[in-house]
Amino acid sequence: MVILCCMEMVGGVLLVPWSKEDKILSYFDHRRRQHQCTKTKTVALEEEEEVHIYSSYMVSSSCKISPIISFLVFFLFISSSAPQVFSSKHHYIHQANQTFRPGKEVHKLKLIKAHLNKINKPSVKTIQSPDGDLIECVLAHQQPAFDHPHLKGQKPLDPPEIAPKGENPSDASETYQLWSDSGESCPEGTVPIRRTTEQDVLRASSVRRFGRKIQKPIRRDTSSSGHEHAVGYVTGQQYYGAKASINVWAPRVASRYEFSLSQMWVISGSFGNDLNTIEAGWQVSPELYGDSYPRFFTYWTTDAYQTTGCYNLLCSGFVQTSNRIAIGAAISPRSSYRGGQFDISIMIWKDPKHGNWWLEFGKGILVGYWPARLFTHLRNHASMVQYGGEVVNTRSSGYHTPTQMGSGHFAGEGFGRASYFRNLQVVDWDNSLIPPQNLKVLADHPNCYDIRGGINRVWGHYFYYGGPGRNSRCP
């Protein structure tokens, strides 16, 4: 299969009579295919090299790209200064009236280069993850957070003096991240950050929208613009945090432009343009990460996903303090159907002394915090907490997506088969973890993804949720 990925490009170069627009698309496709076959090392070239402003040199032991093939792809990309005629026994294509503008693509590459230079900070150590990620150990005070106007010149704060009362850090199973399997770790005083590559940005709809969610209504109803949910939620009181344990799966995502996630939402404000949210959980997003691994992620916004906030550390804002957890990195191990179940414990809570919102992962690991100054309504408290799953349904083939939520199985199948949230709690005004009162459960389209809640002595408040997406009852 590795050879085929490269040989297909040979066929494209030598046999297909391409238009000028085809050439530029093939150029980017060629680079993406190289990325799939190889480990990449990105190198910034001189800006005056108009086409290869930012390119990739490929290193691989299993799929080496012939210099001749690379030259042919590059030659066809740039050899468009005059109209050309391609002919064969079966094709006669005249390109004289078509306009080719390499400057537009050159400008895009310049934007990508500038964006990568902004978010990929200098590191003191680089760790190669088994899944292909590069984890950079960045000095804590040089991380992207401190590019934010409200945070410039600051350094990470010390951990809060008081954790929420009633916390039991030992109630989570031990779940790791794949990059730690390398045996390497980031030194004290640094934070591990997943390196963003050129290919990551190219998968996005635009450089401006890279790392951001599509603006969408957050109301849990059938008008959710392609976003479908199965959630438990509480509202009507003042909330200062939330906690839950979530088992981790690797659901199948049918399209590059869809995702499947399981997370907590801490919400305040109206459901208009002033919505504030803090979010954390795990997700599978081929567009954002380029693969199908479940990954630990965070998100925040102060204006309903319009211009503020982003995933992980892809913009300034969230301040990381841990040198053990890389946000955006793959989680291992994962749960299996009728097999072992592995979950992660996540807690978000507001420090009573300074007002910042802290994030805890696993067995008591403080990952970092969202400064209170980022927010408007969440400077005070949250008015809603939600837990559950979300998928994007693009209906790209004219019917409901087969993208799975959670395990890909309905809630009724129960433990070992369906996904779950357990030990649901909220943080009250007294900085105490308490069971959620009047927890409601809701599924936008229960024939596609459903949810069932319950209470018991071991798991406290819990629910099973998820589903396969398209099926006989979900056309």
C-alpha cells in the first residue's frame, strides 16, 4: 500500500492531461500523500523562493519518494506561465482562456508560515511520539497563552491553595497519552505542546478558522445545524465547576469534515453572541489532527464561537502548567467492545481566591487554567453544566452520517458495550463537590444516538450514551 500511494502520483503526472488548476491541487495532494507515507520534518525556506516558501522534506524507511517524481510534480506546478495545449487520441484540452494565479497560493503559504511561526514556540527538547506527533517542550513562560493582550509579560501561576472539598483523585483508572510511551518526558519549567504542522493547517477551511469550531447554536434541539448531541445537563443554579469520569473509545468518523467527541461544558451567558463556555474531554477529529486517534482536548469561547477561543493551545488564552500532559495528544489505552474499559477523570473548577478556572486530568494532575480575564459572564460563575457526546452530521452523501458517537453502540447495551459518564458532580458556592440536582438527559435524534441515566452507590449519577449514526431507524 505504501508503494501504491507514491506510484499513483506517477500515473497522475505522466498519463493525465491536467489543467493548470489541476496542477496546483495535485501539488498540495502530493505533499499530503507524502505526509501519509512518511514522517515529516518541516523546514522554512527563504521567502524569495516564490513557490516553495514553506515546504517539507520527507524522511522514510518504507516509502521513499523518487527525486525524479518530485521534480516532475514541481515542474508541472510552476510551468504555467503561458497557455498550453494537451492532446492525445482521446483528449483535446485547450487552456488558453483559463487564468492561473500562483500568487494566491503563494499568499496562502505565507499566511500559513506566519501562523506556524506564531503558535510553534521555540523548544528546549523535542519528543517523537509513537503515533507520529512531535511533542515540543516549551519554556512555560514562552507558551502561546502569553501572546494574549491580557496576559503579556506574565508567568504561570502556582496551583490553587485549596482544591474542591470532597475530591477523590484515586477514583479514575490510569490512562496515559501515547507520547509518554517513548520513555521521554519534558523537564521541569517546560510544558509539552503538540507541534502544529503545515498539513494540519492545510486541512482547515482557512487559516483564520484553523483550530476553531464552526459557529453554531448550542441549544439542544433538532435545529442544531448538523451538530447532534446526547447529553445530561443541569441548570437553574450557580455552578463553580464540574467533574466526571468518561470512558475513552475510538469511534469511526466517516468524513474528514466531521468529528465525534465526548466532553463537559461549563456555560454562562445567554445563548446569543455573548455565550461563554469552557470545554474539555476527548475527541476524534480527522480534520484537526489528521488521524483517527481519540485525543484529550480543551476549548473556550466568550462570544459563541465567533472570534474568540480555540482548541487546545492553538491560540493564546489557556495557560498550561503541567509538564506531564500534552493537550491534543492521543490517549492510550482505549476501551474495547466487551473488553477492558478505560476512562479519564476531568474536573474544571473556579479557584475561589483568584477566580481562574483550573483543569484537572486523571489522578489529580493540574493541567493549567483559563484566566478569569478571558471571560465576561464566567468571571463570576456558570449557569449551566453539560456532559455528553457530540457529532457533526454533514449528510455529504444525502443521508445521515454513519459517524459513531462514543462506542458506536446505543445506551441500552450497557457496561462494556456502550459509552458512559460516571460520578457526575458539580462544584457549589462553598467550593464543594456535590451530586448534580435535577439532572436531565436529552438526545437530539434518539434513533441515531441516545442516552439513559441512572444513580447507584458506586457510580453516583451516571449515564450511558452514544450510537452508530445511520441505521434502519436513522436514514
